[in-house]
Amino acid sequence: KTDPQTAPNIPVWRTSPARQADLRAFPADLPEVLASGLVGRGIQSLYSHQAQAWEAFRRGEHIVIATRTASGKTLAYNLPLLTTPAEHPEVTSLYLFPTKALSQDQLSQLDPFQGSVRNIKAAIYDGDTPASRRADIRKQANLLFTNPDMLHTGILPHHTNWASFFRNLRFVVIDELHTYRGVFGSHVANVIRRLKRVAGFYGAAPQFILTSATIGNPQELAGRLIESPVTLVDKD
């Protein structure tokens, strides 16, 4: 119910009718441990865009997921990346978030799977990471959470210390795609270009997953940012 003092300041009020969820069964190639973990969280099926992202990921395509806020984008990119440690523990994945706080929040999304999925070694590497932990993270982490600035100043210039990580780098997540536009976006695009070059030096060609909830041209921006064709997943 609208506050009477606030009501005069609201020019338009619209109520959107509820829509039936477009659900899909768990993919046949989803590892049982992940399926069990989802059921344990009360998730019995995937939304159609999550299933579509899974299929595109399994085909080896770069993906941009552009669906609304709270539509389950985090699960859409975590499921394929969590599949990898169980199957190939040596494979590494890089998560890029625009802020350190978001890295902390997204790392917590892995907590329900930490005890059930084998070989998950997730860590945050940013300006707040204690120096005493950094060497161990470089050697052990296979799911690394950081931000473009730390990637630019603290990781890529010291890539020889990250040789094993880059040699096995198969996946890169770039969240909040819409923040990388304009002059700042051009800088980040060059950091991504440098990331691809360093990974290539070690024989890796990572697959990218990008996400955004608030952008009109996600496929165009994603393609420009990583300089490769991108599959759009936007049916919400």
C-alpha cells in the first residue's frame, strides 16, 4: 500500500501479471553430485535460460547471459564451472567482478557445493588478500575470484608465478558486463586482450561467459570486449 505522502510523486503505477515459469529438467550430462546439491537446496529443475547456457557452454561457445536481476545467472555460470573440478581437477577458472565486495558475495554462492563437489579450491585474490596467503593461492586455487584492476596490476605482470594456473585456464567469467563501457570499458578490453595473449603463451584458449542484467546490446558489447563471436542467452 502506497504511503499517502509518497503517492503524489508516483506518476505511473503498473502491476505486471505473473508468468508461468519456463522450466527444464536437469541436463542428462549434469553430474549427479551437482544435481543432488541442487535438490538439497530445493531446486528441482532449471530455468530455460540456465539450460540454454549449459548447452551452449558444453558446445564450447563463448556466452553472454543477459536476463533480469535475480533470474539465476550465477547458477547458470557456476554449474558448468563446478562440473569441471570433479572431472578435471587440474583445470582452472577465472572469475572477474567489478568490485571486491561482489567477489566476496559470489564466492559465498559456492558454499553449498564445497562439501559435496570434490577438488573445489576457490579463493579470492585481490588487494585485501594477505601476503601470507598469496603464494598458496597461486599454487592451489582452481577457481579464482578477482577484479580487472588486480588482474592488470597483480596477476598478469607476474604471470610466471601463475604459470600452472594459466597453463590450465579453460574458463573466464566476466560478471556485470554493463560496467565495462566507455573509456573504462576500453581499458578493460585491453586487459582481456592481454589475458588472452598470456593464456595463449601457456597454450590455453579460455572459454568466456559474460553476464549482465541492464544492457540493450549485450551480444555486441560482449563480442567487442573479448574480440570473439558470442552466443546470446536472453530468454528470461
